[in-house]
Amino acid sequence: MIVVADTSPINYLILLGRIEVLHQIYGEVLIPHAVLDELLDGAAPAAVQDWASRPPLWLRVSDIPSDPDPELTWLDRGEREAIQLADFVKANRLIIDDMDGRRAAQNRNLSVIGTLGILAEASRRGLLDLAQTLAALQATNFHIAPSLIRRLLDHEEERRRRT
């Protein structure tokens, strides 16, 4: 499976201490140089900068194969390059949170998942406790509606009852 990630999901998974779930779910993850630059940026949390300064072997930084796509100029550089890289490598999945970026990716027929989807999948695989992890996520600056958290937890509870 070919997976490309944008900055935001990596950032939050690092802050949650759950970045390893990307490797456990997908094996190798590709990111463009712009995403690495954003993770290393001085405005990023220290834990994120530290992790990005010594990325694990399963994270591969890739060049985008062409000039910036003029149809994506309204997105930030990390999102633009992640979408372009995912499109070029025919990724099975693009990990991206930004709603505008998700729409742009879906307009290119890319399959997208965000931080919440990753956490839900990790929970289904028994890799983390969803309720605890969502509570920790709410303690960050991640924007999430309480109703969405309730739906995720209800869905998780229903899944557990069925198994």
C-alpha cells in the first residue's frame, strides 16, 4: 500500500505519543519535502521538531516530480505537495486533515483519511484506547466538534459489542 501524509496528522500523532500507529497500520509512509520543512519549522512544537530531525526509517521523504500545480496554489505548500505526490505515485491513501485539502484531493480521486480516521483504525486494531486518545487530542489545538467525538466513541462501543 502506498500512503502519503500531510503535516497535520503527523504533528498530532507525535503530540499524542501515537506516531508509531502510522507504521503499524501502513508500513512505509511518504511525505514531500514541504511536509518535513513544516515539521521542522521553529513554530512547530518542540516534540514535533525533535521527532522530525531524526525521522524513523519507515518515513520516506520524496521529491514531487514536477513544478507546483497552479490549480492548488490556494493551499499551503505542505498540502499542495502532499496532494501532488499522492497523485504522482498513485497513492492508495492520502493522510490529510485540512478540509480544503481533502476536497482538492478527492477531486483528483485520491482516497483520504485524517487524524481521526487513523485513530479509529488504530483502535480497531487494538493499538490504542480511543477514548483516552481522543481526550488527549482535545487537550491540543486540534479542532473537533464534541458531536463528532461522541459519534466516534459510540461507533467504537457498537463495534466492541459486536465482537
